[in-house]
Amino acid sequence: AIILGIESSCDETSASICKDGEILSNIIANQTVHQKYGGVVPELASRAHQQNIIPVVQEAFAAAKISKKDVSAVAFTRGPGLLGSLLVGTSFSKAFALANGIPLVEVNHMQAHILAHFIKQPKPTFPFLCLTVSGGHTQIVLVKDYFDMEIVGQTTDDAAGEAFDKTAKILNLPYPGGPLIDKYAREGNPLAYSFPEPQIPGLDFSFSGLKTAILYFIRDNKKLDENFVESNLADICASVQHRIVTILLAKVKRASKQYNIKDIAIAGGVSANSGLRNTLHQAAEQYGWNVFIPDFEYCTDNAAMIAIAGYYKYLAKDFAGQDIAPLARMSF
Ligand code: ATP
Ligand code: MG
Ligand code: FE
């Protein structure tokens, strides 16, 4: 089966071709218009999706050397995400399915982040635990089967990606700041400054206290030295990243014990973070975990994860009707 996958939930317009579970192309158009606003502007995002979607799909077909008439089904992100952005991908996919007389498959974006692990070997075996850390979500998910997943822990306020991006904003770094903090952190000392670890019960997370602590820390130090941030950027980034990673890891450790599962995966944009990836490799040695870390290309938003999720739904003949509507909020 050949699946066309479409992703448009936030500010990446992406199309991918998947043939029998193998990704043949994964084209991603990043929207740069948001940079000067320091965050994604929903109205500009949907307009950019409209401009990008046809060329991105054409490029995905060309790169895969596949013809439109050979597609078995079209899979698209139904939610969660920005409604105006989701509408572009949903409408395109409905029209494509109708015009070509093929089935339509709806995909949950957060499930797709997890199912990105089934693009390449080694693939995890069920059940496994997945720490999904992205721009809008922070979840520990008990993954029992492809579409049988249970959220066993999640953030009570900000997402881990937001903690990175908001810290970057405080440090005057451009949006999205996560990758930049990662870059500067490599040159810094993670123990230079100590930020508080929130005391949240169970498997849930909280990151808003950390953001406030960083804000006050920077404000107070700038009073003493106006060049504090510039002179200590690497140490600040390394210390913030270290704290975010230790918060995440503590809960994963707890979940692993609670469910007696040692197969641990990470997913979502923040799983591209080198500090998190290194820490997870160390934890694998220390606790005897089997860790699964996606290729960089499949961490942040991409349509390959939508196509692979769509492929498994296609095999299960789980199709959507033409009356389907996108959902800004969507659970699983
Ligand atoms: P969601 O998936 O929750 O709807 P999203 O799709 O916007 O949100 P993703 O594209 O999965 O999120 O991830 C984007 C987030 O990942 C941003 O917050 C970005 O800063 C963060 N991120 C990307 N690379 C890194 C990195 N190397 N280190 C830290 N954070 C990173
Ligand atoms: Mg994005
Ligand atoms: Fe995402």
C-alpha cells in the first residue's frame, strides 16, 4: 500500500510518501514568518500552509518517484493543533481522496509522534513507555498497541518545549529557542547554576515554576551586571537544560518502576535535545533500559510520522468519512 501523509497542525507544512511501511520521501516546509513575532501567529500559519501545501505535496511525489494514481490512501493530522492550520491539511486531504477515489485516514498528531518509532529499526515492542515532549505537550504514555495508548502522566501547566522556548525568550534568543539552548548548552557547565526541581506528585510534570525562577534569576543578576546573560550564556543554557532533563528523567524512572517496563522511548520536538538523548543513553546503561530515540528528522513535526500512522490504520481498514472535521483539542 502507498500512503500519502499530510501534516499541518502548527507551523510546518509537510507531505510524505510511505510504501508498505517504508518512508520514500518526507518534505517539510518550515514557516519563517513567525520569527519576528517570537512565536507562531495562527492566522499567518494557516495562510502559509495554503501557499505551501501543493508544492510540498508535489515535491513529496517527485522525491518518492511515485505517481498520484498509485496512492492507496491519504492520511492527515486531524488534531490537536491550530484549527486554521489543521483545516488546510484536512481540506486538501479530503479533496485528494475524493478526486482519486481513495480512502481517507485521520491521524492523531500526538499518537503519530510516538508511531514515528515504527519508521526504522530498531522498533519498540509493546508494551513500552514513551516520553512525548514537544512544543505543546509533555506526556508519559503507556503504549499497549499501535492505537491503544494511555496517558499516565502529563504536564499540569507548560510543556517541556515551552520551557525551552520561554527561557530562550528571556535570554533574548530568537524563536524557536529550544535548538539554540541545546547548541549553547554544549559549551557550558550544567552545574553552574541550580534551578529548583518542582515537587509534583505521581507521574505529572510542572514547568511554570522553573520559568519564573529563571526570569527572577536573570533579572536579579542583570541588576549586578548588565552583561550577565551575554557573559554566561553557555552556563545558563547548560544549567536550564540540565534541570529540564532531570525533571523529565525522574518521572520516566518512576513510571518504569511503577509499570515494570524497561522499554523506554522518547518522541516529539524536544527529543531532538542532545542533553536528553545523552542522559537517556546513560540511564539505559544504569537501569538496564532498552531506549528508543528517533532520528532527528522524525522528532519535530513531519508528515512521515503521519504516513506511518496512516499505514497501520489503513491495514486495520480504519477509514474516515468526508464529513470529518479537524479538532484543535483531541485526546486518544
Ligand atoms: P505539539 O506536538 O505538542 O502539538 P509542536 O508540534 O509545535 O507541538 P514539535 O514540532 O513536536 O512541537 O516540537 C517543537 C518544540 O521542540 C519546540 O518547543 C522546540 O523549541 C523544541 N525543540 C526542537 N529541537 C530542540 C532541541 N534540540 N532542544 C530542545 N528543544 C527543542
Ligand atoms: Mg513547529
Ligand atoms: Fe508536534
